[in-house]
Amino acid sequence: MKPTAPAPARLLAIFCLSIALAALALAGCGGGSAAPGKGATTAASTPTAGAKPQAHASPGSCASQLGPFLASLDTLRRKLEVGLSYEQYVAEVGAVKAAYAQLPVDRLPLDCLLKSGTPAERAFDKYIAAANTWGECLAETGCTAGTIESTLQDEWHLASHFLGAAASG
């Protein structure tokens, strides 16, 4: 099934928006104890003015605040095991993006961002990269899913690895 032309463009826009928002989050994480350039980038919105991530918080707070985002990533991983069409995959990536946009970055403890948030965001980046690869293939004459299957599998495997690291962080 061939998607409409705007779908790959939308995915590219989602990817670019995610990168831009991550850059904003990085700028907002400059305060605190992290060394310059080592801040986490799990934000989907600019932190509240003057708000800094907490250095430490109760163990359950990280899981509860990252929970919906991690759950959406895990749902995508489980659905990939069964198989998805391109359109279904794009819809699932959109659901992950929605959960990502709801992350309360200004209230997340720094250790949570570093141990779980960053690997979760890397997993999301891999899922976006796979969506872009798949969309570009569909837009290219003669490209079939079989020609990019190993690339998609590699991206999904890395995403799964990062998701596992996020869950154990």
C-alpha cells in the first residue's frame, strides 16, 4: 500500500521538530551539576523559566513521570513483533511523539534524565530514523520493503536496546 506523498514529509518534519525541541531542552538543562555539553535532551517543550531539574527525587518519581513515554515506546516495540504496515507504523510513531511532548522536563530529576530519559529518547530517534528510511523507500521508484528490511531491523534492534536501558535506568 503506497502512502500519500505528504507522509514522508510529515515524518521528516516530526524528526526535525524533535531535534529542535531536544536542542531547546539541552539549553534549558544548562543549570545544575551537569558539565557543559552533558545535559540530557528528553524535552519536548522548553522548561519553565527559572526551573531546574532536581538533583535527586524519590525512586518512583522517574518511572511515574517517564511512564507514558516509555509505555508508548514499548507498545510500538511489541506491535513491531507482530508486524505493521507503513501507515500503522507512522501512526504508532505519532503516538510516541504525543507522549514525548507531554514529558514534564522541568520537573524531572537530573539522574532520571540521564539514566532513563536519554536512552528513551535515543530509542525514539531510532524509531524515527526507521520511519524516515521506510518513507523514503516508498517514495522511490523500485525500492521495496525487502531492500531496506535489514536497515529497518537494525534501527528497531537499536531502539529496543535503548528502550531496555531506559527501563532499567
